[in-house]
Amino acid sequence: MSKTVFCKKLQKDLPAMTIPPMPGPKGIELMETISLEAWESWKSHQTTLINEKHLDLSQAEARSWLLDQMEKFLNNEEVEQASGFNALD
């Protein structure tokens, strides 16, 4: 049976990630508070942002902006959307 976590993004118990999604304390925190489903959703949104905004992740400013967007996304705050993107209600 897979481990579950109460997901702060989706507000329910769901299967947990099996490994931290990033190194360090932040990765551990995410693994303990975000479900695999929510993380997969973030990765999809992240990819859209990187592509649509033409982010150069070799630039510290772009990485910082993307991490800020991740925090907002996982905390159910308003996040940047790709131009022309209409979220479903």
C-alpha cells in the first residue's frame, strides 16, 4: 500500500511522492505536504510557463520567479497563466 499525505493543494488525503521533488529541506517539506497528483499538476503548469514565457532557467531571476509561482500554485493562490490560456471553472 502506498503512503498517503494530506495535500495542502487539494485538501484531501492522496498518495504521497516517494522521493523529495528537490534537494534540501524544501524538498522534504514538499514531500510531506503535497500529493503526487498535485506535484504532477504543478510540473505540467511549470512546463507551460517555461515554454510560453521563454524562461531561461540558467538565469537566477527566472528560477526565482518560477519558485515563487510554485509556492503560489501549491498554496492555491493566483498564479501566472500562459497568454491566451483560459482556466476551466
